[in-house]
Amino acid sequence: METSQSPADVGAPAPWFRWLQLAMGIICMAMIANLQYGWTLFVDPIDAKFHWGRPAIQLAFTIFVVTETWLVPIEAWFVDRYGPRVVIMFGGVMISLAWMLNSIASSLFVLYAAAVVAGIGAGAVYGTCVGNALKWFPDRRGLAAGATAAGFGAGAALTVVPIAKMIATSGYQNAFFSFGIGQGIIVVLLALFLRKPEHTMPPRKKKLHLPQTKIDYQPSKTIKQPVFWVMYAAFVMVAAGGLMTAAQIGPIAHDYKIADVPVSLLGFQMAALTFAISLDRIFDGFGRPLFGYISDHIGRENTMFIAFSLGAAALLTLCAYGQNPIVFVLASGLFFGVFGEIYSLFPATCGDTFGSKYAATNAGMLYTAKGTASLLVPLASLLAAAYGWYAVFSIAVGLNITAALLALFVIKPMRRALILQSEPAAAATVQTANGSLV
């Protein structure tokens, strides 16, 4: 007996092809990871050379994150219509240019300009890769978004030690220039092989027990839904603590006077700060796909509650016992292991709630919450100077607990109600198009 094929299935790519697309997206994300997670290594060397002060230098970090996130919806608009290739090539050129500018920056103006260029480039790569993963994997959104985000979370793990050594031996300017060129070239080359799916994806082997919309919300409709803004608020709350810790982990270690204290764990020995950053990136990268996978099975909001609560506990431990170098390394690792999941859970939740067709743009709009949260990073330096790191950590703990409660008791019922409300609309659309319900 012959089996019929729909027109969308004819000429569809082999099943392995989408995994290749995912892998290339992960590598691209790894190439932009140092723009955020390697930054903390440069803060004190820059300050030692120019004496601009940590708050002024950390403003460049905030500018980078704001530019990276707030422009993603615009970049994603191009991706949804023209595919990922051109946007990612553009991003690769921009990230190289940014670190070249950092290598010659002798004024705050140039440092801030480089941050804008870096943010534009990183946002083009980040938003494109995450959006593309959501489109290729409608059946495994949590895992695909988590694996892609893991490239960004763990990408710096392999280069933290080389960058730190190059800064120590050749100066931070040489580190900026060399790694900037190398990372940009790899992104541009991989971009040549990336594309969006042009055919209907293979049917799922098993039905997901997750609430998923049956219609595709245009971005203009998405931002009118109250649940979008509650998700946005929760994203800001959790991202604020994570970005503050990522940007300030170096200054925190120096203020605790443990940055250069040797730490031996699992047969490895490194300075506490270098060990912490390396372990942070590994745990961060591992946690993103892990929590994405878990959320595919137990639900997005349930997973958020678990992760956000664990994040609060890790920050509390870091606050109380972080002066111990071993605790500092382990507690920061645990925190980043549960923090990075926001970059898998929120895009997956967005795709489930608002559909696949405009997934890149909708997820990009939600991702701007990271930029909003970054505005608190320079304030953390000022707050720490006035009241100590205890005050900063206490606020971050409170925000994580609030976000955990929001996920379980507000977002979960609101999202389910919206999806149930959308089912009659989806059925009416099918009836209008085909003349009968299918």
C-alpha cells in the first residue's frame, strides 16, 4: 500500500540535518560567550592601567548587555523573513570589530562604543541561533533552546584559562585582539551553512504533556498578552542576580581576598577566581540543556520554581560563607548551574505560548528582559561600596524567591488559560481555510 505525502514533506531534509543545524548554532554561541562571561577577567586590568574605577568600567558591560538584548527583536525580524545566514555573518564581523576596539581603547568613550558594537554582534548571533533552534525542534523546545544556550553559557569555559594567561603574559589588549579575531572568523564560516527549516518538521513520536498553543501569535499580538509581561518581570528578577554575579565575580573574589588563593578539587588546582569562572561556565553550560530537558517532561513553570529556589539557596551560601575559597568556587558553580536555565526555559515557554512561526521575534522580545536586568549591574558596584556585598546578595536572593513564586502561582495558571482560550480560535481558522474541521 502506498503512503501519501503532503506537499510540505516532499524534499524535506534528512532527520539528522536539524541536529547539524543545532550543533552549528551551539558553536556560534560558544564564540560569543567571552563577550559576556570573559569580561570579568578584564575589569581589574583595565582599571589598573587607566584608573577609571570599577563602576565606570562595568558600565561598558551594561551597555553591551542592553545593546545585545534590546536589538534582538529587530535582528530576529530579519531572521524570520530572510533566514539566519546573513544575520549571523553580520554578527561575526561585529564581534571581531568590538574586541579590536577594546584592544586599543584609551578612553571610556571608545570602551563604551566597543560595547555597543559587541552588543549588536552578540545579539545578532544569540537571537538567531535560539530562534532557529525553536523552529527546527518544535517537539523538543526545552532541550533545543537549552543546548543552544549552553553554547553561550559554557563557551567561555575552554578559553577562561588561556585568556587569563594571555592577560598575565602579554597584556589584556593582546587578549582582546587575538580572541576577537579568532571568534569572529569561526562565526562567519559557520554562518555559510546555517538555514531555517523550509518544510514541515517530522511528526512527534509521542505527544508532549505540555500546554502548547495551536495558533501563531504575531509579535504585535504577543506584547498585548498580560502573561508575556509577567514572564518578562520574572526574567528580569532572575537575570539581575546572575548578571551581577557574572560581571562582579572577579571584584567579589578580590574584595574577599581569595582571588589568588590556590584551590584543589577533583585533582585540579587553580587560583580560586580562575577555578570559579571555569567551573561556573561548565555548570552553566550543563544546566541549560538539563533543565530544558526536565521542563519538557515536568513542565516549564515547575522547573522554573525548582531552579529559581536553588539559585536563591546558592546565593545565600555565597553571601554567608563565600570568604572560604572552596565554598566560593562550589557555591558560585551551583548558582550558575541553575541560573543559566532562564535562557532555555523562557524561550521554550515563549514558543509553547505564542507558537513557532514568529518564534525568533517573540523570544527576542522576551530576551530584552536581560538588557533591562543589566541596568542593575553598575548599581551593584555602588551598593557594594556603600553597604558591602551582603546587601547585593540579599536583594538577589529576594528576587529569585519572588520569581519562583511567580512562576508557579501566577505564570502557570495565566499561560494555561491563554492556551485553552486559543483552541477555539485555532479550530475556527482551520474551518475557514478548509471548509470543515480536521
